[in-house]
Amino acid sequence: MEKLTVVKAGGKIVEEDASLDRLLADFSTIKGHKILVHGGGRLATKLAKQLGIESRMIDGRRITDAETLKVVTMVYAGWVSKTIVARLQALHVNAIGLTGADMNMIRSVKRPVETIDYGFAGDVKEVNVTMLSMLLRQGAVPVLSPLTHDGEGRLLNTNADTIASETAKALSEAFDVTLIYCFEKSGVLRNEQDEASVIPYIDRAMFQKYKTEGVIREGMIPKLENAFRAIDAGVKKVLITNASEINSHKGTLIRQDVNLLAR
């Protein structure tokens, strides 16, 4: 089975020139098929503030009202996406920037209101495996923005970690998939102030324990939830690591349970 690496880059990595250039240089050397999923939330928050639009977050997820949706679309699908694509082209990587609406790539439904109204937030329902596989086998490298659509003309803001996880899950039927979440930390840390406190692997029981203790919190919670869903769906390996280590495989390995060995 052909190998595919799905890399999700977020945090300061895609928002600072030096770290982005380093990431893209490393990404360009990954062997086999590859997909890059990016965030850009801090840039969106900064632009929203400049425009006088309040940004609200709950458990690491953005509340997306109508005005915020315009801002994240401008930032994610515009500046961040095209900057990444241009820099990858300079590295001789034939990148193409896409949202979920392009080529009907990722379709979502607006998240129903339960205890929290997330506004125009999308929950992924379908990834277009046929189109993505075609692009990959034609030598293209998709760069996916965290925006999807509902098939009825509406864009939806969708968590970038979820985009990466759902894309990896869907393509695991056709490829041997490794999913890498990279950011500015060395992995999942026991102590956020200590880069040496990397937890080398996490299974479900450990995840619940660390979450209860407050070791794992905020944005790391949905990241790990997505990682476990990916493993359950057939993704061979999920790694959370520093952006500078995407080729070294250091960081935190996600495992189904304590009896499974790292693959």
C-alpha cells in the first residue's frame, strides 16, 4: 500500500516566517504522498481585533459568528494558504491550496446547538477520497485550510485538527497513513514549562487520567480526541511533536491501549 503522511501545522509555526520556512523545508523532504493541513487562528484573532470583532474560544474551539466567519475565511483560505503554497512551490513541491468547498473536498454539517452555540462551525461528514487520491497520484500536494462547506452554499469553520484527522481516516482505506500534529512544543508535556517533560506515548486510560488531573487541557483535548478517532479508523500512526521533528519521529505517540506496541 502506498504511504501517505498527513501533517497538521498550527500555533505559532504557520504565523512566524522562520518557523514556517523550517517546517516547509522539512515537509518538502517527506517521502511518498503528503498533505499539509494548516491553522492560523492567532492571525485570525489579531485581524478580528483590528476590525473590532470580538473573538471567543471555549475548550480550544472558536465561536464563529457571521463576521468571524468572514475573518477566518480571509485569513485561512487567503493569506495563510497562499503563502504556504507559494513557499512550497519555491521548494519544488507542487502544492495546491484548497478549502473543503473546492472540488467538494470536505462536506460538513453546522454543529447543532446543545449546551454551547458554536455558530458557523462545521462537523465533518464526508471527505472526498476519490478527488484527494486523484490529486495525490497526479503528484499534487494538497494544502488544506480549516474551512468546509455544507453543500447548500455555506462555508463552515472547522477545527484544523479535525480536518487532519478526518482526512487521514478517510484516506486510510487507500493508503498507509501516518498523521503528524506539529506545533511549537516537543509533544504532549507533563509540565508546559518544561520541554524535557514529553510524555512518550499516551493510551486512552492515560488520556483520561491526565485530563482529570489537568495535565492535558484546553486545545490539547480535542487534538488527542481526534488522534484516538484516527487510530480507531485505521490510521497506522499518530504523532504529536515539534515542527522541527517531523522527520525524526520524536514526540508523543498515540496508542489505542497499553498493550499495543508502537508501530
